[in-house]
Amino acid sequence: MHNHDHDADAHSLIAEDPELSFYAKRAAAIEALLIEKGMVTADNIRRRIEIMDSRTPAVGAQVVAKAWVDPDFRTRLLANAKAAVAELDIEVESPNLVAVENTVGIHNVIVCTLCSCYPTVLLGASPGWYKSLEYRARVVVDARGVLREFGLELDEEVQVRVYDSTAEMRYIVIPQRPDGTEHMSEEELAALITRDSMIGVARARTPAGEMES
Ligand code: FE
């Protein structure tokens, strides 16, 4: 590592911290340069981080819960998910978003075989396993086996469909609404809808709290 002659400002202090990883130092150095060159402001970056942090699976759960209780919304979501979520003021950056619905006979699961494309706006940051080479390689050849490892055993008659995401096309799974939830409010239903159920590696929770099997 070579030393720069920059003023000893806060950024160079971050970049010199021996506790930080190479990547953290590199990110801090790039951030400092972008600010110095006037390409971004510290405020832009802070705002961006706030937006990223506001994205959690609760956003996707809100969409699915609405689809469960509102048949017209469900129809619009299945027809054009990007337009349907825009009704809820959710802006999807990818050109296309497709919602795929689990039924008694069809189970959908999403992957990105090429890299790690993921509906971040609806589900927040992707889990580590989603980005793993193992998941990406195996789910397309043995979806049932991979789902079993997640604790999801599907009947033989259930057809499994695997959707391969791209930068252009993101997917979200609408899990099946569990039995015994007819009396529940949209908000109560949303609490049953987990991140994994919207990726398709799990079912929605049952009202009692345990996973339906
Ligand atoms: Fe990708």
C-alpha cells in the first residue's frame, strides 16, 4: 500500500484504519474522491443508504397480503406486477417485475443462475445463500432436493417451476394463503409472509406461528 499526501481529513483517517478490510478501505477512498470531485455529496450517499435500509421483506409482505385479500389487485399483480406495486408507491428499478403464484398444484421458486439478481425493492438485501454458487447451480437441476434441504417437502404431484432472474426481469413468489386465516386482517396476514416464502424456498407461516408443512 502506498501513502497519499492528502490532508489528514476524516476520509484518509478511515482509509488508513488497519482494522478495515481492503474493500472497506477502497469504498471509503472512492467515496472521498467522489465527494472531492463534486460528483456526489455526503448527503446524497446518506439518503441512498437510508433508501436501501428502508427496503425489507415487509414491503413484499404488504404486496402479497393485499393480493390475498383483494382479488382485483391480485389479478393486476399477476398481469403486470411492476404497475400493480406502483399503486402502492413502490417503485421497481428493473424494467420488469413478474409475480408468480403458488397454488395447490404449482410451486414456484426464484434464483439468479448468472449472479444474484433479486427483487431488492420488495425483499431488501438478498440472503447469503441466494448468492451462493451452490444454490444457483443446484436449484435448477434438483429444485425438489434443494427445497427439501430448506425443510420444504412437496408432494409428488406438485409441479415445481424455477424462475431465473436477470437484471431486466425480477420475480416475486406469491405464497399460498394458509388455511385458517380467513378472519385475519391484511396487516395480520402480512406478518405470516416471510422473505423465504416470497423466494419460494418456504411456505407462509401458519397463524399459530409454526411453519406449515
Ligand atoms: Fe443476477
